Amino acid sequence: MNLRDGYCNLKNGECWLENVHIARYSSSGAYFNHEERRPRRLLLHKREIMKMESAVQEKGLTVVPLQAYFNEDNRLKLQVALARGKKLTDKRETIQKRDQERELRRQLKVF
């Protein structure tokens, strides 16, 4: 399972997990397997969905998956959070910091 580019889409009172790669089960045949990146509906309480929808609409936040794990009953659980994307200035600072660290590592290799 790859959660890296995944996000949750809230529509019609439902929460859908989008753009998450879940590998096919290798032991079953090709007929019974699933699409790896298909949207998956998450089971949430209506109150939780309404709270997330209001935060997404008012504050411009995004619902993202953080972690997937199995509980005691061997059911897959997904931890989601409200997150704010980086602004352009934050991205520039991150790129600049990464370039400086890379240059420092290069100079340390030379000596």
C-alpha cells in the first residue's frame, strides 16, 4: 500500500479515498483482482464527515491519509488528518535548504 500521493475527497456526505495504490493479491487469479488505484469509500460517522467538510470548505484544508494498520479483528484501519498545503514561499525555502545540504555533503566528500 502506498499512501504517498493519496487524499480524501468529500462528496454527497461520503468520504472517498483517492489516488492510493493498493497492490493486487498475487495468490488469486486475474479475474478476482481489483484495480490498484480505484477510489475507495471510507466508513466514517456522519458527524465526522460534516466536521471535515466544513474545515475543507472554510479553511481550505485537505484530508490526507497518514497511516494504515490492522486492528485486533484484522480489519484495515486508516488514520486521516486535516492538513494545509505549503505556500510557494515555503516550497522555495525547502528547496533552498535541500540544495544547501546537498552542496555541504559534496564538499565533505571532496575533503
